[in-house]
Amino acid sequence: MSAPQESAGTGATERVDLSGIPETMLWPLWNRAAEARRKRPLIEDPLAIGLVDRIDYDFRGHFGKPNVMHAIRARVCDDLVRNFIADTPGQPLVVALGEGLETQHWRIGDERVRWVSVDVPEAIGVRRSLLPPDGPEAVECSALDAEWMDLVPAGVRPFISASGLLMYFTEDEVRGLLARIAERFPGAELFFDTIPPFLSRRSERGWRLTKLYTAPPMPWGIPIDDIAAFLGGIPGLRPASVRSYADPFPSRTRLYQLLSYVPTVRRRFAGALVHARVEPS
């Protein structure tokens, strides 16, 4: 397999002024674009490639050599959304919390879907300036606010994604958000990812990813083996699947997959991809 060609913004024309948590939207964009450039990629994401080529930002300098993890997360969520759409009559509703510069709406490409993108005003502004105008309905608020929930019609069961988001909240905030979702949206499906506690602690001390970039604090980390019990403690919510990043495509994560077979290592180091369901009323 030929090595992917990667751009670091050379010759780009679009500038973005981002810092803190909103700046993290550029990190998965960089990794998705690199994956999409491969000969046999996990995801087809021409928009991501175009954005990396257009944005005047030192992606490699900030985030280092691309890796496959964000692409795995995107592909797993894409597959879940497609299955949800196929199983939903009428107009399916997808709500993407903290969507950043995710381009999933265009990767899915189903005109039946009502797609709602929820993010803070700074992030929504960047989405509006860089992404095509035929994109999702935008809601400028925190995922913790009830504003986006009020847009879901009564009786509609949404698919709610929170890729790369919940680790930036506290455990109590995560539990409260999931409890409100479970209370308000019977039959809903959720997708989110988690980080292990050691990585949370590292970020709280200042995780310097490269010389140019220090990741913002990520207060919530949870061992992969504790996720089912955590979800079970929220009335009406149950896990459908909890997988490590190594599980979906082991040929792309061979060392990580090998380490995942060692229980103590898996518990300490594995991040998780979580699919959950709210019980019907």
C-alpha cells in the first residue's frame, strides 16, 4: 500500500482563529483527511481532504504524524447511523453534539435525514465559514443546554452522537446529560467515545502532544470495563456495545489489538467506542 500524501496547510488560504477545546476540532479533521487519502481507506471523506488543504494551519506541527484512531471512530459512527436510518421509517433525526468540523452529514448523504449540528458559537461560526451551505441545521449552544433537546419533536427517537466530546465534561455533567437524554427520548440511540483515567489525569497536568500543541484538560476518564455499570446506573439507558478502538478493524491496529487482550493493560489504557440505547416508553 502506498503511503498517503498529506498536506499541512501549505499554500492554504483559509485562516481559523481557534483555541482551547474548539481548536480540538482540527485534530480529528487532520487524521480523517490522512485516512481518506489512502488507497483503501476506512472512510471516504473528500471534504476533510479539501479542508486540510484549504486551512492555513500547521496540522503536522500541532498534531504530529496522523493516526487511524479518529477515522475508526468516524467509521464506527457512520455504520451505526446508516443502520439507524435503515431501521427508521419516515424522516430520521440525527443530532450531533459537539460536531466541530465533522463531515458525517455529507459522508452519509441521505436526503431523508434531518440533521442537527450542536456546538458552541465559535465552532458553529467556523463550520458556516468552511463547510458547504447545504449542511446540517446549526444550533449554537453547549451540549449541556436544553435548547437543542427542545428541537426534537415529541415522539421522535433521535440518533445522538457525541464523538470526541464527553471527556471534556466532568463525570457528574456526563451523567446528568445522559440521564436527561434517557428521560426525554425513549427509544433513542447514542454513540460516544471515552478515554481511560490515566489519559484524563495526564491531560489535567498538561498533555503536550507536540512542541506546538498542548491538549486541553479532559476531566472525565473511565476504565472500559466500568462503562456498562456506569450506563446501567442511569434509568432507562443500557449499553448495546462497548468496544475498544482496536476491536472494529484489528488489521489497522495490530499492536493495540494485541495489548487489548491483556486485561490489566486493556483496563488501564483502552479508550472505548460506546453504542447505547434508551429503552422505549
